[in-house]
Amino acid sequence: MTVEVLQVETGSRETESSFREGLSSPRNNDMSKDNLILPKDFPELQNDTFLRAARGEETEHVPVWCMRQAGRYLPEFRESRAGKDFFETCRSPETCCELTLQPLRRFPFDAAIIFSDILVVPQALGMDVQMVAGKGPTFPEPLKEPEDLQRLRVKVDVNAELGYVFKAITLTRHGTEGKVPLIGFTGAPWTLMSYMIEGGGSSTHSKAKRWLYRHPEASHMLLKMLTDVIVEYLLGQVAAGAQALQVFESHAGILGPEEGQDVPMIVFAKDAHYALEDLSQSHYEVVGLDWTIDPRSARERTRGKVSLQGNMDPCALYAPKECISDIVKKMLEGFGTRGYIANLGHGLYPDMDPENSFFPGYCTTYSELIQTKPEENPDMDQVPQEKCVPE
């Protein structure tokens, strides 16, 4: 399966102040009314920097967004979710819209990503998934043998089972008021298969890999069932208003090069540095990178076939302000400014301090300085030296 980054409605960039002031709250603007839930008459997009970078076009600055930018590190996020079940939250379009907009009010991100979870797809197939405090996602009855596939829905009505995600996307697309593009997403088949068999997170994924070796036909059947639902799910997201799509293959590093041949290619394959050349030929516009890949090496190995996204170590955000500045500068110099989207190499962690998040601003500032000739920009001499960057 291949899913390309999709884009519509190009326009110009607005100032950061008007950007933050203009973002709507679904509650304050009565956005739950039927006329605003319809996927049509969306506001004109004012900042298409992210979409142009995804296509490899020149941009005024390097666009930036963060995986898990709507998350527990924000006090307003924790307040909005207080006392609510996680998947109950995912099934509320109004709440998902609000959580998606929250980080945009704080930071000058160039894209929003809808608040949801990759495990809504196994739920659509009929599996029970619970978010257990202190443990994470849990499947009370995981798949143990091929016979268990009979428990899954053979024909999934994606609109009926996942329509709440589509409504959240439409509501949020209106709620952003055209300030930035909206990204939809899904988990890739192998990652979802692993969760469904392991029953939750795993350090070895031995149960899921056991299926690959001992039950290859059943494994292919399960992967195909997941792929069929995922394709329809992503098409539904685009119809609902998503302007870009990201596919998360969180467990790609568990598969070796030979095993990965039967796993659909994805946009963000964590730890899949061995497959970078293959990913660059997978018909995606953008390949996301984790922090273990050197930016210059990634450019050389992908040979300009795709735009790249990433890849600062999320833990670098624990560093002092001056060190974050140095790390961002080195990252941007490694990737260059064309065909590049600044991001972290994984998601933001819950204990990160939002008041200490200088990452988005530094990305924009340094990319603008790098794109300016030194004689035209005397401020370039003021860029800090790389004193804090680990070798």
C-alpha cells in the first residue's frame, strides 16, 4: 500500500501573532452545528509552507511541526482530558478538535495533526482495546492462533466504525481557519498487527514475529485485512478534509531487510535505517526519519528522490535553551532547507515543559538565516556556535 501526501488550497503565510489569535475554539464558536461539520466550504489556506516543502519546492523558511504536539506535556491538554477515558476522548469530534488546536495557540507550527490514535483501526475490526493507566494500550483478548482471525469483522463499514475521526477532521479543518494544513494519519499494517498479537507494547515483538515464521498465510491474511481498512480509512480522511497523510510504522525496526519486503512501505518507519533507499522509492513525497540517522547521510542515500522530515532527538528538549539552539542549527545545516520539514525523531514526551519549547521558533529563525546570503544578513554572524551538540 502506498499513500501519498495530499495537498490542496495554497496561499501565503500570516504573522505569528494573528496566527495564534485567530485559532478558533469549537465551543466558543458553536462549531458543532451541522453547517460547519460538512466537509466543504473550508477556509482558504494561508500558510502552505509545509505542503510546498513536501513537494520539494522552495520555501521562505523550513516548516516545522512535532509528532504528539497535542499531548500530555500541555497543561490545557491534561485539563481537557481530566477524568475521561482515552478512547472516549478519541470518539468525541469536538474534543479532538480542541486538543488539535491547543498547541497551535502556543507555538508557530506550520501544520496541525489530528488528535486520534492508531489503535482505532483494530477497534474497527472488532477488537477490544483499552488504555490502562501506567501500562498503556492493552488488548484483553489478543490474537493467539490463526483461528482467532475469525473473531475479526470480515467486512468493515469504515464510515460507521470510524466516522467520528472523519467528523473530527472536518471540524478541525474549519477550526484552524486556514492558518495551517491539517494532517491525518494511521498506523501501518505491521505495527497494528503486532499490537493485535502481542496484546500491547512489547520489547521483543516475539509473538508477532512468531506468526510471520509459523503462520505466513495467516499473517498475509491479517496484513491484507488491515491494509484494506487502512486504505479506505485514509481515503475517508482526505474526503473529510485532511490535507496530508502520515503513516506510522512504529515497529519497523523489529523487521530485518528480508522480512520487511512483505510489509507495506510507510512514511515514518522508526529504526528502519536499513530500508532508507527502499523508502525513497516507495512513491511517498516525504520520508520521516528518527534521530539515529545522520541528516547528510540520509540526503546522500535518498538522492533527492523524496523530501525528508525529522529528526531531532526528543530528549534534546531537556537541554538548556542555548544547547537546543545549537542542535537545531546543526540539524538544519545537515538537511539543507529545500525539500525538508523540521520535526523531532519521535513524539514529544509527557514530562516536557511547554514553556521551554524553543524548537519551532529556532527552526524558523535559523532556516531563514541559512537561506540568506551572508553579505545580505549580518545577523548570520550572531548564530551561536555548536558548543552543546553531542558528537
